[in-house]
Amino acid sequence: MNRSSFCAITLSLVLGACGARDSTGTPAGGAAAGAPAAATAAPATGRTIEIRTVSDEKGNRFEPNKVEAKPGDVLKFTLVSGVHNVSWPADKNPSGVTFPEPSEMLQLPGQTLELPVTFPKGEYHWQCDPHAALGMTGELEVE
Ligand SMILES: [Cu+2]
């Protein structure tokens, strides 16, 4: 992946406003119906929570796969090995909360994806789409 497409991914996650996607599409989070609860982003806390995405002989996983965060923290996913993405499945998350669309695949070791925590207090689940069935999932508690 070249640098500009990586930047576009990062921007689309941060701003939710990347022109690359069909704006009429319903977000995969299933939160289309007028629920701008997450639109008022909390002020940045300056705190970054590092999460690694790993494939090795033990399987595919997020490390850690359980994190606690406050609104305004940033989840920073870094690819260690394998090919992974980050998505917020509608069937495992509350409705009425706006989630980022599934990210594109992280493919290059060291590639990162920064995701500001804009969700209200609650428990949320993210996953790597290709590996979710193999247990590559994560749990976020926003307090
Ligand atoms: Cu994966």
C-alpha cells in the first residue's frame, strides 16, 4: 500500500469523511438512524492505548484484546505480522452509537491505525474481519 492510500485510511477513520466511500451507504455499525451521540467528540486526552495485531504460530490476535479507555483517548493499532483490519460489528455493538467503517487491511509491519475513542460510556467489541471466526476479537470498555 502506498503512503497516500494509508493516509486516506487514517483520515477516513479519524474524520469519517473520506470521499472514497459511497456516502449513501449505511455504516457497517448499523447506526444510521439519526443518533449523533458520538458526533460530539470528547476533547483529546493525549493518552494513546497501543494494541498490536499479530499472526504467528499461536494464531491471529490483538494484544491486548481487552482495553479500558476514556472518551478522547486514542486506540493505536500497529501491525506486527499478518494482514488484519479493525471493524466494529453491528451484531456485537449497541445500536445508536456511530462506529467507524471497517478499516482497510493493515499489511505492512509497523503500519498503524489511530482511532479516537468517541463512543459514550459502555462496552464495545471490535474484530479483525478475516480472522473474527478464529477468535481475533477485542473488547473495549469506555468509562
Ligand atoms: Cu486478522
